[in-house]
Amino acid sequence: MLKVTNIRKAFKDNEVLKGVDIEVNNGDVVTILGPSGSGKTTLLRCINFLEQADGGQLDFDEQHFDYAKVTGKEIKAIRHKTAFVFQNYNLFNNKTALENVTEGLIYGRGVEKSKAVELAKKALDRVGLAERYNYYPSQLSGGQQQRVGIARAIAVEPEIILMDEPTSALDPELIGEVLGVIKSLADEGKTMVIVTHEMQFAKEISTNVIFMDGGKIVEQGSASKIFTNPEELRTRRFLRRVLPEAEYII
């Protein structure tokens, strides 16, 4: 479904992505783990062209793209098949939950307003916000705001959803409600790539886990392999630090 080959990105002299390859199949839930500064978020943003990669290849939906030569028209076509959930919600503060979801449908996708409202309500219902259509972000908890962000993503019916640390800005007691929504999407077979620090969640939900460090993929494999029997010393050290009681081989 989606294949990225040798993607590279530098910010001045700082090489953030050093030739990364990933592959996502239909229905996969791929989680990307790693320490801060490992390139996880940059990789996700480059896939969706929120950052312009310096080089590499993208194969998506049976089409081939060169990151160094991709056109604006091609980027727009790719974004029409993807959706992005931001860690800090990125909602319009002067618009209601319903308007935040319809905005992208009407102005980004050209959906007729009445149809956009129908799709937005369905998406908000799906994430448990049926009673919050007309609430503004300031009237919503952090968890509810993030669920609006997820509703905005699923309303456009994307082929793949990219999530950048969707719980990192939340208080601990609100994390569970957002993770529950994401898990239900996975249970429905939604294809997702998720950057996360929620290790237990990644272990439970992932079809494939990628561990990154220093702009490269150190190791990848099934959740059971990565969390219980990682091959690389760097992976084992990372898991020992973030999961002191993890059942993996040292």
C-alpha cells in the first residue's frame, strides 16, 4: 500500500533522516518508537509532505513518486488519500467541534456543506462526541480536543492515517480515552502509522513495530519480537529504560 525507500532529510547541518525504508500494507498498524531526536516525527511529516524530504522514493496506491522532484499537484493527490493527527490537536479555536471537522471537508476536499455536516457528525459520533458538536475547543478537555482531531482525520475516509504522538499533550488520566478510540479504529482494520511513547499500547495494537535512533531504523518486526526478543543491543537498552519490568531478553 505504502512504501518509502531511502528517505533523507537534513535541517542545515543536522541530518535527521539518513536513508530510511518503511513499508505499510493495507490494514497494518505500524508504531514507530525511539528516543527524542531519533527522527520519528520528521519521518511521519515527510511521508505526508508536511516537511519536504531531501531525497528518497515513495510508492503509494500503485503510483511512484520521487521526493526530490514531486510536484504540488502530486502532493495534493497524496494528501487526499491520507490524514494526519497532530500531537497538539491543531484545532481552530474560533470554530466548534463540528466546524473543525467540516472545514477540511468543505474547503480541502470540495464536499458540499450538507454532506460535510453529515460526515462530520458521523465522525464525531464515532469518537464519542455526539453531545459536543457545538462546543468550542476551550470548552473541551484535552482528550476531547484530540478526539475532535481524530474525527477530522477519519471524516475524510483516508486510505492511511498518520498519528504523531497523539497522547503526548494529554494529562495521564485523559490518555486512556484517546487510546481507546485509536484501538477501536485498529479493530476496524484502519491502516495507521503511529509515533508513540505508549509502550504497552504499542505492544497490544501493532502489527509491526519500528525502533529508530539517530535518524535510522535500528530494528523492526512484530510487536512480540521487538518487545520480548529484540536482536539489537540499542533496542534492548531503550526498552530497559522505558519498560523496567519488560519481559525481554537482555
